[in-house]
Amino acid sequence: RLRSCSRVSWFSPGTRAHLDPLQVLPGASSFCRQIRPIQTRFPPFLSHYPAAASGENWALRSKAALLLALVIRRMGAEVWDSALQRLLALAGEGPVYQGLVALVIKYVAEEITQASQDDIGGEAKRLLVNALTKTLPTTLGFLQSVLEGNYSALAGGGGGPAAEAAVHAALGATATMADWAPQGSLLSSGLLNACGFLLTREEFRDEALGILRHMAGRKVEQEDEAAVAAAARAVADVLSSCAQSLLFPSASLGWEGEDEEFAEGVCEACSVLAATHWARAWGLAPAIPAPAGAAGRAAAGDARRDAPAVAARDALLQAMLGLAGHAHPPLADAALPFWLSVLGEAASAAWAGGGEATAGGATPAAARYAHVLPRDAVQAAAGLAAEALSARGAAHTPQEGEGGVPPFCDGFLEYKEFAVAHRGRLVGVVRAAAGLLPETALAAAAERVAAATAAAGALPGGGAGAAGTAPHRTAARALEAAAVFSDAVLRAAADRDAAGATAAAGAADAVPRAARALLLASAPAAAALQSWLSLAVHDPALLGLQYRGLEGYGPVLGARPELAGPALARVCELLETALPASEDCRAGPPAAHDGAAAHALAPGWRDAATARQQVATLPLAWAKACPDALAPHLEALASRSRQLWDAGRLRAGERNALAEGVLLASAAGGPAAQASVLEWVLAPVRGAWAEHGFHAALASPAAFRATYMPVRPTAQAGLTPGPAAAAATHLVGGAAQRWALYHELHLVERAARRLAPAAGAPAPAAADQPFLAHARWALPCILRTLACIQAVWSPEGRAELAPVAAALEMAPAEKALYLRKGPAGRGGFGGARDPEAAEQSGDFASVGGAGVGALRGWLRHVREYGYQALGCLPTACPAALEIEEIGAMVGPALAVSIEDAETQHVRIMLRHVLSPLVRACPAPALPAWVLGPLARLGPHLAQRLAAAWAGGGPSAAARAWHAAAAEDDGDGAGASAPGAALGEEVVRDRLLRELTQEHAALLAAVAQRDVSEGGAAAGATAGATPNPTTHSRSLLEWVLERDEATAFALISTAVRGMGWPDDSAFRFSLLCRSLVPLARASPALARYVGGEVLPAALSSLSSEALALHQVEILGLIRDVLLAELPGGGGEAAWRVMASLPGGGGGLAAWRADFAALGSEKAQRDAIKKLLVASLGQGSLAALADWRPAPAGAGGRAGGGARAAARAATRDAARADTHLQGEAYRALFG
């Protein structure tokens, strides 16, 4: 019967592809149990099939072996011993049967390593595992003999396909055994050595390498340490020999070479070994000074015994050096993780005993990690990485159009990602090596910086006009490599000094703080800094690289404060002389020469401006690392920057960057110094904003547009018809005014942000908040500016700007970002380098331009700066929020033209203004700064989101495009480009989801914010902890008490939001869940929770978007059912449950059992089981078609508030079909 079943139902050609062996197994094994002497039938079963024995049909042989293995697993340990003996006897008949027996062993052993689909009980499985373990020496010995015998036959020219198949089968079984068999048993069986021999055969080496790679990463689990170490050593020896053989000239390791993928696999296996068993594999121990005499002679004897292990280790290190330095970049990159692991373990060993002393004295750091790798290897690895960064150009990030794409990458984006990742690994090697040998690394960095800066400085004219020439490219590559290398070394030295300072601080004889930073204060570090400072170039690219080199030297200035003054003076000198402008820089970017496009900027202006701006940010970068060192020189820097500004040698953005650096460094002097510096920084802005013309421009949106964006036609001709040409026929005036306001507002925002205390630190007293003195004149201007900006999107604003209407839409680069067409995570934001091309493509070269792109960029940035300035006030200057006349302006200003605002604009407002205010606004300012905006934006967002989600989300075409983009690693770069209409829909959908997620986060913050006296963020202390003696009171409860209409607008959005098909839908349940305790004190709210919130939560469980977040929704349902809501709310909730399909019968008994459960998890599980049983479909998807029964008499809110709530949310309520209960209508109309 068994043979008939197998032959007809399983192996017949017509049914082979349609039957699962697991479906046949139960009947077959049941039949087997009826035959006592079943063990006598196993060999005939395998030998019955001539096709299987012929070795010609792999599927037939593997299925026959699988069937037999499944039967053995079902029958368990009682047959394994005798079956194994019979199988081994059968294997003596030749390689075909050896392969079949190896397959049976593999499939039986998989009961241990894989999740079984059989219904084998726990005790039966335990007995089977014990039986497999007892026979392990036999099975491993058999597999070793199969590998050895058939390999020898193949090496001698015999064996044929049957021997090759037997080796493959034995390797598969060995891979399964390597998952669980003791490592000592695997070693003693000879299987590891056999895998080493098989690495020499191309047809077997990948499988053998996989076994070795797995063994290299095996964890130590209750095994004999000596056996584990011996196995690790065996694996290391095999991998070392293999790695060395790859360096022979006969190896083909280049692109599409025969050994390329195998060599990368060897590097991966060595990396796994280095990360798991490196020190254990060699059996070497940390060296410590030994006393003289007998103990010293014993230590010398140990060193002689360790000599073979050291030689073997060094041979592998040498081989991996060769592979890491290979000319084929992917292979060299594959070897770098090995060095990162080895160097990391050496660093751990070096610091493990740092500062400890022995009888022979303190242990040198190099001696502490010598058992991991020698000092020479550290130097060689660092040198190799440095050479790759410079000679091979790995420090450079490739740019599109610079050159061809190498053949090992499919396109430029893949090549760029590879280059960035490869450089990151090289930098990691340099940092790790510099952490072990900091003095040597600093000296090497100084030499490389000196050579690179000398070469760049020797270019004629400082490189001016030499861009694109071979000498310029060579000098730029050398500078870039030196900058990357020196930055990595400095970071390692700073980390080393920080660790040493920590150790010294805890020691009895703590080293004085000034003497800790010995590495950063060393002569090589200072010499490298001087080399960078003395470089004189006049090319934007080279100046940008000089900035990259100088940026990381803040810690050096902190260790050598006497260098801070000259460094700051050199920054000002570079701004004045490196790329001097021929005109007054303060007015904005210069226009192009005659004959160019009317909206274009002067050629090369953008590149020069970018490089100068980077140099101007150097004091800011240094102030972050060493404010104390810069503090004595702030007055000189401020004076020099004012001189450059008055002389027209400094641009507005550069002045802002210098001012921000001065302001940050002033923190070292306390509030008084900050106030003095802030007055110097903001005095020019205050003067400009006090002028009559500025206030006249802010008097109305129309006046604002007339001042900052008047549209004027131009006589430009010869443009290609199209949107770009249409926009180019009109220019946007007011460039100088826009340029000034942009930088003034930016300076105010950065000044306020730089004054904020560190995260978690309490806000200072009002007298110690320097920005408070400027809030009364700055904040009203910012609010009026934002109101005028928002009104640009009103119908009147759109009509007035119709000739340049494209400025009010997203740029093509922004849409590309949402379509994810471009570098991963960055979209297509690269932009065009040519200013004219940038303007016509929708990008912009400067906000001071006259084209569509410039206006679009200015509107976006001014809006963001204004929002961010308001959002940082709760932490930077909370006292400013208590100024009543300013608070009265907030709500109306943010609500201007909100119904006309784009989706992304509303999201930015929520993110940068409302969310920070909700989380940290002091309690006295809540009515004006939180309730005021929420009262206007809450009902609007309820309507906007309900209307947007009324259609159920994106169309089928948009969902299909999303799915295709997700399959392409999430960047959409390989998905077919959507058409114009579909592309617009995809962008709208993603913008809507972003707004939904932002609003969900805001509502969660409203529910979680504690505004009780002494609660978190209740007062002016941003990081205060709740007072346990006070009653906790949420912001939602506070809003309910003061503005019921606003509160229920927020609540209704959260209730609907749980049903929207978006991943953030579960976040809305946080606010809904916070309603339950509040409902206990409000009958009307209780009826709403029981009659509307509960059915909304139940319906939301059908959404695929909540498949991973059902716990939150089930927790909400649990809270409602257990709350005993007053005023009929509890009865309404249970009526909802009774209206479920099949919910009436047995609900009373389930209710009693549910209340008696002891844990929240058990109660959630009980709810889910009830829902699944009621629906009768095995899933919760059917809830999408369920509607609750009428909830009964609804509650009523107060008269005036109820009317306001009804007017605010009527449209949203009509758009929703899930929440039309009587209680809902009673509350909202």
C-alpha cells in the first residue's frame, strides 16, 4: 500500500507538481504503524525505484528520501537506531545509495534545526533528538567517509555524476548538522578538514564554504571551551589557506572572473570568524609583564608554544591585507568588514586593562592587544585604507556626469551608493587603527595634510580658472583624501581622550582636566591645523575642501586654546581674499551679463557663494566643540565681521553664520554674555524691522505681495513654448527686499534656537532668557509675515501671481522626491548646476533671483523659518509666550487662508509650531498659544482629512505603482515612471499620509500632555518630572473644560482616523483610549464612547493597515468594555457587541468570563477570539462590512458649545459613513 500510494499519488508525472508530501504523510505513517517489522522495509523502499537509483532524477530521489525521513520522524526514536543501521548497510552498494542515505539523514536532522510542520508531540520530539544525538558519531563518520571516498574517486578521474551527487547530498547533510551538532564532534569526525579539501573543487566549494562560514559564526552554547577553540582554529586554518590561494596569479578575481564571487564569500567567512571567534581561534592570551626568574622562563616557554598560532594568524592577516588592497573594488570592499572586526576587538582588548598595573609595571596598550593582532598589522591596515582614500580616489563621492559607471554597477545610483558605503568602511578602518595607535596616526595625518595642501597651494593662481584640468583634479583628490583621513584620525583621538578623561576622573590620582587632552594638544595635530589654515586657494572646489579639512579641528582648538585667535582671524581673511567679489555683497546675488536670460545669475556665483558660506560656518562648528576656547576672541571676531559687512565684503548669509557661531560660543560666558552678544546680533534686524516701509509692507497681504513679489513682464524672446517659457516672460521684482527679509528672519530664528537649553535641562528664569528682550518687536513681525505668506495661496493671491503661478506649486525636484526618483532617501534634489537651467527646471540657484524657482524657494524658506522660530520658543524663551498682546495674534495669524493652504504647508505648521507648543508650552500660555490655534485648526483638519479619505485612499493604479516601488528596495528607482495624472495622484496620496501621520502624532501629544500643577511641562520647566502628589490632568481634559467644540473636533478626527487606510491609523487610538477615564465623569461623553468610539474601533480592525497594530485597538476595546460607563454608555457598548454577527448568543457568559480574566493580554486575546468566532470567517476582515445597531439615546453637550461643534464638523460628519450613531448626531448635529 505504501509503495502504491507513493508511486501513483506522488510520483506520477501528472500529479507530481500538485501534491504536497506532507498531505500524503499522515495516511502513509498511519499505515506504517500497523506493520511491526517496518524497519525491514526501509532499504527495499529506496531500492524499489530504478529511476531513483540511477541518479538521473534528482526530484525523484529527494522525494523518496523525504518521504522516508518523514515517516521516521513520525515513528520517532523507536525506529531510528535500526533504520540507521539498515541505511548504512544500503549505502555500501555505491555512491547513488550513499547520496540517498545522506538525504534521509539530512531530512531527519532538520527536525532539530527547522520549525516542523508535523504534529509531533514535545515528548516524541525530545526522544528523537536524544536518539539523533546518541548516533551522532556514526552519522558524522558516515558523512565524512562519503565526502572523502567520492572526492578521491572524482580526483582520480572516476566516480561520475553519481559520486558528484553523493558529495552534494553529504554536504547538505553536513550543513544541517553544523547547525546543532557539538563543534568538537564535527571537528573530530574530520568533516571540517573535508570541507577544506572540497574548497579546491569548483563544483563543491560554495557549499563547503557555506558550512565553514556557518561554523565560523557558531555561538558557544554549553560546550567544552577547548573543543570550541579547536574547531575555531581548524576553520581559521582552512580559511587562511583558502585566502592565501586567492592571491596566486592564477586566480581570476576581477569583474566576472571565475573566482570573484567565491573570493567575496571567503572574505565574508573570514569577517564572521573575526567577529565571533578571532582570539579563541588562535588560543592566544593578553601579554602581561612577568617577573624575573622561574616565572619569566615559564612565560618564555609559553611564547614559544604560541609561535605556530602567531604565524598562522599573521598569515591570515597578510592574506586579508592583500584582498583588501585588491584592484577590484567590490572584492576590496568585501575584505574591509574583517579588518573592522579585528581592529574593534583589538581596541576592546587595549582598553580592557587600561591603567591597570602589575608586579612588573603598567601594561603597554600595544601589549594588551598583541594577542589579537600585532602593531605592524594595525599600521598596515591604516596605510592600506589611506592609500585607497587617496590613490584610488575612494574619498571622493562620485557625481553624475563626471565619468563612466564601472561595470560592476548597474547604474550611477548604485555606483554612488557603493562608493559612499566603501568610503565609510575605509574611514572606519582608519578610525579603529588610529584609536590603537593615535600618536602614529596623528603624525601620518599631519604628513598627508602637509603634502596635499602644498600641492594645492602650488597651483598657478591658487587654482583659479583651473577647474577641470588634470592638475586641479589631482590636487582636489589629494585634498579630499587628506580631509577625510585627518577627520577620521581626529575623531578617534577625541574619543581616546574622552575615554582617558573618564578613566582619570574615576581614579584616585585624577589627572587635571587641562592635561587630559594630550593627543589633541600634540605637535602633529597642531601642525596639521596650521597646514590647513595656511592654504591659500582661489577656486570654489578647493576652498570647499579646505573647509572640510578645518571643520573637525574644534577639539584641537579646545586642547590648544592659544590657536583659537589666529584660526578665527584666518577665517575672516579667507572670506575677504579667497574668493573676493567685485561688487557689494550685501545687496544679493548679481545678475548675469547682457545677453543671458533675464532671470539668470552671474556664472559661477552659486559655487563661489557655497564655498564662502562653508568657510563662514567654521566658527560655528568650532564653537560646538570648544566654546571656552573661542569665548575670549568673540569681541574681535564680531568687530572684524562688522568691518567686512560695512565694506561690502560679506554676504548676508555669511554674516548670519558668523553671528551664529559667536552666539553659540557666548554660552560659556553665561546669560549676561549671551544677552550682550544677542543685542549685537539682532540690533541690525531690529532697526530694519522698525522702519515705516517694512511695517507698511506687512499691513496687508496685498501690500506684502506688492513689495516682495511684484510680477512684471519682460521682453525676453526666443524661448521654447512651454511652462518654463511662459514663466520666463514675467519676472518677479522685489529681489532685494526678499533677500533682506529672508536673511533677517533666518538670523532671528537661529538666534532663538541657539539660546535654547540642552535637552532635558530646565528652562532658565525669565530674567535669564536673553531673547525675551527682543520678543516684543520680533514675534509680531514674524506672525504678520507668516499671515501674509499664507495669504499668497488665497484666490486673490493666486490671481495676482497667475503669470508665475508655478511658483505656488511643488518644484519638479520635490515631486521627484515623493515619487522617489533619485538617490535613495534624497529623491531628485540634486538640482541643475547651471543657474538658468535650474530656473527653467523649477529649481533655484538663489532666493535672490527673479525667476519662478527663486520665488518658490523664498516662499518655502520664509515660511519654514517663521514656523521654526515660533516652535522653539517653549524651550528657548518660554517667558515670551506669556506676553498677552503677542498671544492674541497667534491663532488668527496661523489660520489665515488655512482653507487654501496646500497639504504640505499644513503639515509643516503642525510639525514645527503646534506639536512643540502642545508638548512644552507653559501652562499660563496654553489659552493663547495652544487653545487658540487648535480652535481654528482642529475643525479645519477634521473636515480636510475626512474629505480627503472619503474615497478610501489611492486608486488601484496608484496602489499598484506603490507596490512596484516598494519591491524595488523602497526607492522606486526601478519602477516605471508614472504618467502625469498618476504621478500627481501618487504625490497627493503621500502628502495626505504625511499630514495624517503628523496630525495623529499631535493628537497623541494632546492626550498625553500632563498640564496638572507640577506635571511634566506644566510650567516653564521643559524637562520637569511629574509630581506624584498631584492629580494627573491631560491637555485633552483641559481643552474639554474650556472649549467643548474644539475638543470634540479633535476627538471626531481621532475616531474617524482609526478607520483610515494608513499605517498611522493606530496612533489615533491613543487619544480615543484617553477618553475612557474622562467618560466616567461625563454621561454624554460616556454614551459617545460606548456608542461611537467602540464601533469605530471594531470596524478599524478590518483594515490591513492595522494588521501589525491590533494590540492598541484591542486595548481600547478592552478599556471601553471594562469601564462601566455611566449614563447608559456601558449599555450602549454592550449593545454594540451584541449587534456583531452571532454576538447575541452566549455574550452574557462570555462577559462574565471576560471580566474574570486576570491580565490585560488575556482580555485582549479573548476579545479577538470572540470577534473571529462571531464573524465565522477566521479573520477580522469581515468587520469592514459590519455596521453597529443604533446606539440608543445619545448624550447632549451644552447648548452653545454643541451648536458650535455641530457647525464646525457638519461637513466632516456627512462625509463619514461609519459613525452615524444617534449619540454622535446628538453631540455634533
